Amino acid sequence: MTAHILTITTFLPLAGVIVLLGGGRNLSDQITKLIAFLTTVATFVASLVIVGRFDTAVSGFQMVEHAAWVKSIGLSYLLGIDGISLWMVLLTTFLMPLAVLASWRIEKDVRRYMLAMLILEISVVGSFVALDLLLFFIFFEALLVPMYLLIGGWGGERRVYAAVKFFLFTMAGSAFLLLAILFLYSKSGASGQATFDLRSLVSVAGGLSAGTARWLFMGFFVAFAVKVPLFPLHTWLADAHTEAPTAGSVLLAGVLLKVGAYGLIRFNLALFPEAAKYFATFVSVLAVIGIIYGAVCAIMQTDIKRLVAYSSVSHLGFVVLGIFAFTRQGMTGGVLQMVNHGLATGALFLLVGMVYDRTHTRQLGELGGLAGVTPWLAGAFLFAVFASVGLPGLNSFIGEFLVIVGTFSVSHWFGSLAAIAVILAAIYLLWSYQRLAYGPVHEEHRALPDVSVREVAILAPILGLILVFGVAPRLLTDKIQPTTNAVVARVHPAHAQDAAPVLPPAAAPAEGSAP
Amino acid sequence: MIKTPVFDVWTILPEVFLGGFAILGLLYEAFAPRSDRRVHLLLAISGTFASAAAAYALWTYSGPPTAMAGMVNVDRFSVFGRLLLVSIAAISLLLGTHYFSRDTKLYRGEFYPLVLFATMGMTLITAAADLIVVFLALEILSLSLYVLTGMTGRRGSNEAAMKYFLLGAFSSAVFLYGIAMAYGAVDSTSLAALAHGLSGQTGNQSIALLAVVLLLAGFSFKAALVPFHMWTPDVYQGAPTPVTGFMSAATKAAAFLALIRVFDVAFQPLTWNWVPLIWVIAAVTMVVGAVFAVAQSDIKRMLAYSSILNAGYILVGLTAANSVGIRAGMFYLVAYAATSVGAFGVVMLVSARGDELTSLDTYRGLARRSPFLAAIMTLFLLSLAGIPPAAGFIAKVEVFSAALHAGNWSLVLIGAITSVVAAFVYLRVVVLMYMEEPDGDGERDTAVWPRAVLAIPALGVLVLGVVPGVILKAIDAASVLRW
């Protein structure tokens, strides 16, 4: 049974899809939601089995499943997991039940909504575990459609514009990705059966001339940079996040953006290490611009959801900066930051959604004084804000710290600039919290209810994890490090010589403690 | 050497069945006191089944590659073509029957024999081993299609038929001229003789090149390749929708299969000369198809430009000029056929009874009015856009990788970019269906059985997208041209 745990985890939501399709319109909305919720919970449980079976002694892929799919074109069903994708899968399966719970108040076309959510989960988890390039691409493309429908069907006022923009940006990027994949594929045919197997393509890519490798690098890079999103390809993100329904924003920020960053590590660095080094400065500059630019834009926003969206641009810039420093700290920090950003920003979007549900506005100017009216909600909001700012003791701190340290050792400039952005983050997040929670209460907001049981059930796990990973980041890094070390050793062997541990030994408590 | 005449008419038994049942249908129409569409349907469907069975029986044939005194080829390539075309015809016949049952004023019993005759021309063209047979088959299918286009007698329909006929006649003349040139080059119209003559340098190369250009122009017209595509949007829009579906899927398949055979057999020695030519046509076709599709406000015109665009993609695969490219093109034809027949079927059901409501606005809020139609239309549009898990994705991967393998990466780049443009076009329809509210509750077609018929291509698109292996193996075997 557990031999196929990756397949089971990936396709478990399909069971829910089948039930929902089979049930047709006979299912009441409540039952539909319940089925979706139970399916996602079951998927989360299945993914816990993966963690249990994960062997930290292995830096390569584990639990590999391999079956020929379309023999004549060399497409295979090849799944595997390593220290990076492990947490990406977990993040997805963890956020998914919360996103379903957060959608409990959806009333329009509930069945179709939940179908889109479940199909989204399949394709996202699939893209994290696929090791066959074409299989990855299939999942990568497939995840567009449900997300597109979620934004366009259940979003805000400008939802159609946002959905189409999201789709076209990503589609344009992935056209180049497909081209690059097919190019590699045709090269692999030189010696026998052409293949999309990542493991064999690594050696194929190694045999390419530097110029070709750089072009292919760019083909992959554009697709993932759109997804991350990296400046200047980020413009779809603010619209998509703002217009998407709460669950859509949570999953976009929490999971979909990570597919881009994950792709950079998994494919760009693995296939084209030389080209990656060649473009490292270029990418780092874009990342730093994104960090600062995202933060500045966030400061200027009056729409709280848009503000959080721009903060994502900034935070994801950290991730890419860390990855492209090619140091062990930077790489580990980048991956850690991917998980942390998913939790912290996911929580923020959930909370923004809860505020919106009550006040029906996202304009900071029309909010205020919520700390007095709904103290628990405001408290939770503050907690998520602190996490996102990078307060020591909460999860984001270690990630950002490692990224900055890892980058600093390579370039003082990039490290310093990134550090400045941490201050900017404090400005926009704390300032927005101030406008939201303090000051005079608006008349019509006086009688707002505080958090309901359902909302506690949504917030408790995510805020709890923020605290846990803040105090004990080793829970994550122990499994991440073997893989990131291997990646660094491959891309930049000189940096891998450094024997110092990425984090201090286990006994030492993590920096700071909970406030 | 004089061949002893042999009785090998069974090698064209599929065509015999199609023609035979068509004649039965005509006789019935002529002598029955009252034409009943059910009798017609029964006859025509029996014809397609008999033809399919006869074609399938030829799959295991292992005799000489040509039959009927060197006029037709007997190979798996032609069996593949026949099975594909006959399936398209069968689905179109069923959809057409529903179309007539909605509005009996439009009913013409000749629809059924004409579809069979057109199919006969199409299947024959895929097996033709001689340019004269190619021409005959081309005329059989063209003449039937002209009549089918104008059959309902509505103004748009008549205009489309006239346009199609005039331009089609012109292209036939060009094609015939090409045959004359080919004959001038090697003193024969047989594909095998052309191949021998041209490879042995005995033929006149420059006249042969002229033949290549003229024949390509003729095929381009049928396959709707730029710059011979002008008729496509008007004819697709004007023709009765089931005919449009049939035409878009089957004519394209037949034209491409014939093009593959003529160019990869007869003009194989001139590969280096014609590949640049189709390279350019492919590039222009993709760009024009994608760009013009954006500007359309009528779903049939939009699908017409999409059909032009897809013809360009198939041509991209053929620039490889090898069996990989042929295989890719064949798979694409199957995927496109299922998609196109299905999409036009949905268009037929969505346009309200009688008049053809085909403006894109009709699709506003379709997901609410008819969730099933909206769902399968989405599937077909995803397939056209080349998004997994629909068949169009694997098809695009196949043609692109074939062309890349042959080193035509810049053409593939154009293909990738145009597919993004096209995605926007298809997306617009999905937006209308799912994200807008219906305007009013126009009269709807709620018939169940045409929906059941449409489930066949929908299932096909899904199966070909998820487990393309089921058919790729057969296509692999069929992609070897015998001559």
C-alpha cells in the first residue's frame, strides 16, 4: 500500500471528484462541502505517511514510482520526492482543507467550486512529485484551468479580467517551457529512445554547448519566473490575488507561486548548472528589485488584499535571491522561506477574507478599530502580521535570516538591500494593521461578531504551525538540508566546501522565543 | 512486364460500400412516397459500418502494395485514413439527423447519400496511388461538399456554396495543371513512377518543382492553408452546422493524408525543395489563423480560423518529412477530428431551433443553462488550445517534437507563440460560458440523444489525451507508406 504513497497522495482527491460527479445535483451544498473537506483531510493524512517514510540520509529522490505511460514517445509516469518537494507537498495538502473550510460560505455553484478545488489539488501535488518533464508539464498546465475557473467564477468585481490575465501570463511562459522541454527531449533521442526522464535528461543537458544551455535555461526560467512571480513578470499577481475568492488567494500565494520557485530549483539548477551560474547575477538583480519594488508597492496600497499580494512579490524575491546565491544557507533559507511564506501569507489571506466577510470592504480607509470590536480576530491578524514581518520566534524569521546570511557571503550589496526590505515589510504590515485594528470604529462595524468555531478551526492549525516552525525550524531543515546541500554541491561546488552547519546544533534553542 | 489482370476489387471494398449505400439512399429518395429520415439514417449508418469493417479487414493485408492496376495503395496508412473518415461521417450523420428533426423545413433526404459520397471521395484519396485517382477522389468529395454546403437553401448557405464552388473549381484547375506538370516531368502520373523518376534524375526536375507548387496549392485549398484559406470562414459559417463539423474534420483529414502520401512518396526525392515551401506556409498559416481568430464574434467563424490555425500545426509536423512527422500529423488529425466534430456539434445544439444563433453572445452563461454542453465545449476548447489532459496537448507535443527533431526550432517557436494567442480566443468562450450570467432564457435544445452522440468525441478527446498509447501503436504501424 505505502509503496505507491506518492500516487495515492496525488490522486486521492480524484476520489472526491468522482463522488461529486457521480452524486450529480442530488447532493446538497452542505454534503458537497463535507465531501470535499473529508477528501482533502484524507489527502493530508496520506501525505503525513510520506513524511514518516522520508529518509534524511538520502539526498536524491525517494519513493520513486516508475511506469511507462506512452511508450512510443517515451513519456513515463515517474514520481519521486526529495527534501524540497516533500515540504511543498505537505504545504499543499495542509492548506487545502483549510481553504475548503474557508470556502464554507460559498453559495454559488458549490459543486463546481469544490470540483475545481480538488482538481487543483491533484495538479499541484502532481507537479511537485513528477520527475518526468512532460508529466510535470501536464500537471503544470492542468493546474491553470481550475485556478482560472476559481478566480473567474467566484472572484470579485474584476474577476474575469484578472482570471484571463493570470491564464495568459502563465500560458505564455509555459509555451517557452514546452519548447525547451521538447528541445531537450529531441536531443535525448540521439542515443536510443528519447525520454522525458529528468534523471537522464540531466546528463543530456550536460552535453549541450554553453550557448544552447543558456537558451534552454531561459526557456525554463521565463515559465517559472512568471509563476514565482519575479519582477517584471509579476503584474498578473496583484489582480489575480485581489480578485480571487479567499481560498483562491490562499492557494495562489501558499502553493501556486511555490511551483515556480520549486521549478527553478528542480529544473533550472539541476539541468543547467553552468547557465544558472552565468545568469545568477541577472536573476539576483531581478529578485532584489522585486523585493524592494514589491515592498514599496505594498506600502502604497489602500486595499488590504492587494497589499498582501504585493508583499508576496517581495517575499518570493527573497526565495529566489536565496536560491541563486548558491550557498547552503541561502538555498536552505530559500526553501524554508517557501514553506514559511505559504503559512504566513496563507494565514493573512484567510484573515483578510474573514475581515471582508464581516465588513464587506477591503479598503483600509473604511476599516478601523477592529481590535476593540473583534479582539480575537484582530489578535490573530497581528500574529500573522508578525509572522510575515519576520519576528524572531515565528516561522519567517529563520528563512529570511538564512537567505540574507547566505546572500551576504556572496554579495554584500544584495545582502544589504534584502535586509532593508525587512524593514520595509515591518512598515507596510504594521501600518496596515494599525489602520485596520486601531483608531475609531466605523458605525456599521460596531456589532461585528468575533471569530466563529469554524474560523478557529481554520486559524488554529496554521497559526500553531507558524509558532512551531518558528521555535523549531529544524523540523523542516533537517529534511531540507541534505537535498539543498546536494544542489549547491552540484551548481557551485566551491560553496559546498564550507563545513559549518547551516543552523546551530540541535540542542541550542532557536533564535528568540515567542512573544 | 505485363501484369496479369487480377480481380482485386476487394481492395477498394470500403469505397464500394460507401458508394453502394449512397446509391441505395438515392433510390429510396427517388421512389419512396415519403422520405423518412430514419430509413436514410439506417442506410447511411449501415454503409459506414460496412465500409469500416471492410477497411479493417485490410489491416492485415500483406500482398503487393498497389492494386487495381496500380491505381490504389493497399497499406495500413489508407486503412487508418478510412477508419478515421468513416467514423467522422457516422457521427456527422447522427448529428445531422437531429438537425433536421429540429426543423423539418430544412430536411433534404439527399443529405445522407451526399455525406456518403463525400466520404467515399475522402477515403479514396487517402488510398490513391496515382495522381489521376487523387484528382477523381478530390472532385467526388468537393462536388458533394458544395451541394451539402448549400443544402438548406438559406441565403448565407447559398452564398457559401457558391463561393466554395467557384474557388474550389479554380483550385481543382490548379491541381489538374499540377498533375499535367508531373506527367510532363516523368511521363507518368503514378506516385511510384514519380518517385523513381525523380530519384534517378531521369525526370525533369524543374517541371517537377512546378508540379510540387501547383499540387501544394491544390491541397492547401482543401486543407485551408494560408493563402488559400479565404473561403473557410464564410463557408464554415454559411453551411448547416452538422455539415460544417463534417467538413472541418473530414476534409482536413483527407486533404492532409493525401498530401502526406503525394509529398512523402512521389516527391520524396525533392524533399529539400518542398520542405522550405511548407515551412513558410505553416508559419503564415499559424500566424494568420491565430490573429484573425481573435477578431471574430461568431463562434463558427472563430472555429474556422481555429481550423486554419490547426492546419498550420499539422504542417509543422510535416516539415520533419519523415515517419516521425507523419505519425505526429496522423495523431493530430485524429485529435483534431474528434475535437472539431464535437465542438461543431455543441454549436449545433446551442444555436436555437431553426435559425442559426452562432454569435458568441449566445454562449453567455451556458454553464448555467446546459452544464453538460458547457463542460464538453470546455474540453474541446482546451484540446484546441493544447492544454492537458485533452488530446490536443499530446498532438501538439508530437508535432512540435517532430519538427524540433528535424531542427525546425524557429517554426516551433512561432507555433508556441501563436498557441498562446489562440488560447486567449478559446478562453474568451470559456469566460462567456462560466463567468457571465445568461442574457435571457432563449429557446433551448434539450434533446438527450445528440448529447449522447457528442459524448463519443468528448470521450475520445479525453482518452487520447490521457492514454494516447491506445492509438499511437496503431498509428506507428500505419505511418509506414507502402508504394
